[in-house]
Amino acid sequence: MPGVKVRNNNVDAALRIFKRKCLDHIWEYRQREEYIKPSEKRRKAKQAGVARAKKRRAEDERKRNKF
């Protein structure tokens, strides 16, 4: 488990850094909570890729229309 030192009694900043460091652990824990079939994993990965491509196209389109 990651550790964080509190400096100048700034607990809020230390807590924010701690949460950021623990994201990987929390994500892995949530992934292991339930079994996901391989076909469902592929389907979700494909959906995520389509969403990324759509977002990238929209950003490119905004850049082109800006000029």
C-alpha cells in the first residue's frame, strides 16, 4: 500500500495524493469483484475504442473549424 507524508499539516493535499496513488489498487480490486466473460471484455474494449475515436474525430473537427 502506498504511503504519503503530511507536510506543513496539509492533510487535504496528502489525502489527494494518497487517493491518486491508490487508484491502481482500487481499480484492480473492482475488476476482481466479479467475473467478466472474455466476449464481454472484447465488446467493452471495442466500445471504448469507438468512443475514443469518436472523441478524437470531434476534437480534430473543432480544431479545423477554429481556423
